Amino acid sequence: MARLKNCFFGKLISAVSQYDKKPYEDWRADYTGQEGLILLFQSMHSAPGKIFFYMMIREGKWMHSSLGEWKPGEVTDILYTRHSIYTFSRQHHLSKDEKWALLENTVLAGIISRERMKQEMKRL
């Protein structure tokens, strides 16, 4: 079981391999440079305290990571997993309507509850 720790609108700046620090050229490349809704979940049982993310970029299109260590920063936030390093920026160019659509699509995908969506919409 995991609990939603935080969510924010931002951009996936990079997704690189832990081993050679080279950018991925697989499916993750489709998300690099994209803006969307990033949801941080904290593991409660299998690896208590570890973080993973979902990133929703449009209806029916999202990615998620494996568990890792989340390092928030002043300019960028980084998730270090066993195999990957994901770097995020909280700067974006999403309109309020785009943000609402991303929140609604996240509910429809079953990733967050409608009640949590309403809480996040109040912050917009």
C-alpha cells in the first residue's frame, strides 16, 4: 500500500541510467521534456519511506517509476531509483484548464481519489 505524499505540476527534465549516466532512449524518452502532473507516493509496507512517482501528461498517457529516494531541491527535484535518475523542474507553462484536465484524468485512471482531486483544485 502507498499513500499520496505530494503532487505538483512540472516538467521531467531528464531520465538517465544510474550506471552510465546516459539519457534513456527507450519509452522514457517520450516523457523527457514533457510537462504534466507529478504525483509522489510513499511506500507504507514493501519499502517504508521509499518514494515512487506517477507523471500524467495527457489523457491515458502516464508513466511511473520504481521505488527510490526523493531529493527535493531549490531548482530541481531528483528521484534516485536502483537503475535510474529522474530530474524534475516545478516550472511549467500549463494553463489552469490543462491542470484541471490532468487532475480529472488522474482520477479517471484510478491513481487518486476524487476527494484528493478537489483538494488540489482548490490550490490552483
